Amino acid sequence: MLKASYYKHTLRFKRPSGTSRGILNSKETFYISLRDGERRGIGECGLLRGLSIDDRPDYEEQLQWTCDNIHLGEEALYKALTQFPSIQLGVETAFLSLEAKDPFVLFPSQFTHGKMPIPINGLVWMGDASFMKKQIRDKLKAGFKCIKMKIGAIDFTTELDVLKSLRKEFSASEIELRVDANGAFSPSEALEKLKYLSDLQIHSIEQPIKQGQWEEMAQLCENTPLPIALDEELIGIFASEEKKALLQIIQPQYIILKPSLVGGFKGSDSWIEIAENLDISWWITSALESNVGLNAISQFTFTKNSKLPQGLGTGSLFKNNIASPLEVRNGALYYETNEQWDITGLAAMETKTKN
């Protein structure tokens, strides 16, 4: 008989990580555990406080409801959880895990066989100029050819100087530069700032202005001197008709998909289909999940055959992550088949929560 339970884990950052929305020191996440006789399945519900549409007071109540009604099955639960995209992903993952020969190999591929890695961007967090430059040096030393830098929290001139110093040393053909403003620019100043950034041959900018300003974003995408990628703009939009309307009105150059925020794998597939029909490119990014969620998202991503570097390097940010075969090296994410999952640690975490 199928049974389900959930438990919480608080991930601790190795060092405080800065965004335009503030400094992150920790991040809570939740796991759904399925049991059916000897079979086990696990999925992560990667709630992101302050950003997820399902950051609600009744989140854990909804998790408990999901566990109590696990007999309804994946499809019925997914439909019932429309307003809780991170739980949708947890449910999808847990059922895939339950049915898999190996509970952590959800989408068997050349990636999970250890044959092919996934190219990813190296993430540079906000801070003073010296801190950001150190991160960039570390990423270059680690073999990254694509670097994504968070901007918008400190003085824009300082951020430009950091990017200029990098571009003086490395051409656009040597290092691809992406920036993420997390909606930090005002509509009135955004175009001017994009012009400065375009002089540095930036690949793209994520969410230059806050989400929900469709007309302003559409105008920006029409006149921008560098490609714009929608990120937070996709959060909270679930109906296919509204997804299509948003992309038709704004006409961005890219969209960025965080499965925990857009309704898991089914939600991501829906966005991809609509975007590709409109000739809009995309890539997939994790949303500070532990290695359990990152593993599922990475395996799903590999099956999509995108040629762009993906945003899947967040697993190394935490000092108490779940030990796994996922490893970042030479600017790519690998699944090391000779490494093991810390199943004992996960089981101990579940037991501790129940007690």
C-alpha cells in the first residue's frame, strides 16, 4: 500500500550569497518520501521564500494534504496542486523515483551513464568589487566558459567596472557573459543601462525590470541592444492561454525555466512548446534546491537537448547538501557513476523529523 510523508531540511550557505532581493544565509526545502512495500521514492519540493508563488502560510498544510491523498496518484495530485508548483515538482519526482530501477536515476541517458556532461554557467554573487572579481577568477580557473553575474544591488558603475575588467582580458568568443538583474532596474532607466551593458558584448540580461509590467517589458524587448531573458516574469502563470499571451505580447529573446517555480517538468514542457512555436529560445535553471532536486532537474534538462549552457551549478553552494554523484568540473555538471548517494543521511533526516 502506497504511503507518503514529508520532512524539512534547512540548507546552509557556505558563505552569505547576495542578490538584489537581499543576502541569503540559509534556505529551507522539503522532501516527499513515498513507500510501497520494498520500493522507495523521493522528491524535493524546492520552496523559495519571497519568490515562489506558493510561499504561503498553508504550505506545509498542503504538503500534508498531498501525503494524506497520495492514493489519488500523480496525475490527479498534479492537477490539484496548480497553485503549488514546487510541490508539483516534488510529486512528479517522487513518483518517477518510486518507479525507477534506481530511485535517483529518473531519466536514464548518456548523462546518468556518466558519458556526457551538461555545460553550465558559473554563478557570481553580488558583493563588493574585490569579492566579485575573486569569484570570477575562481570560475575561470575552474574552467567555466560562461559566467553569470548578479547585478542590481550595488552601484551600477562598480558593476560595469567589474565587467569591463573581465572583458578587457577575455573576448566574447572566449568567455560568454550573462547578467541577472532580478528586476532591479526601473523602466525609465533600464534601456540606458542596457546600452552600457551591450558595449561589453553581454550575451543576455535576465529580468531587467520587475515582473508584471508587460507593456514596459515589451517595449524594452523591442528596443533592447542586447537579448533579454524572462525569469521571474513566468512565475504564477499556469494556463496555456496566459503563457502564450505573455510571450506574444512581450516577445523576449529568451525565457528561463525554473521547474520548482513553473510547475515542474510538465510546466516546463508547456513553456518550451509555446516558446519554440514563437521562435523564443530558452534554458533551464535550478532554484537553490538540494542535490535531490538538482539531480532531477539536471536529468530532465539533458533530455531536452539544449545547446546553451544551463544554470545548474547551485549544488556546491551549501555546506550541508546531500552527498551525491553530481560534480561540477571544467564548466560542466557531471554524474559520476562511481559515486554514491548519501541514502543513510536522508533516512536519518527523515527519522529525526518524524521523531
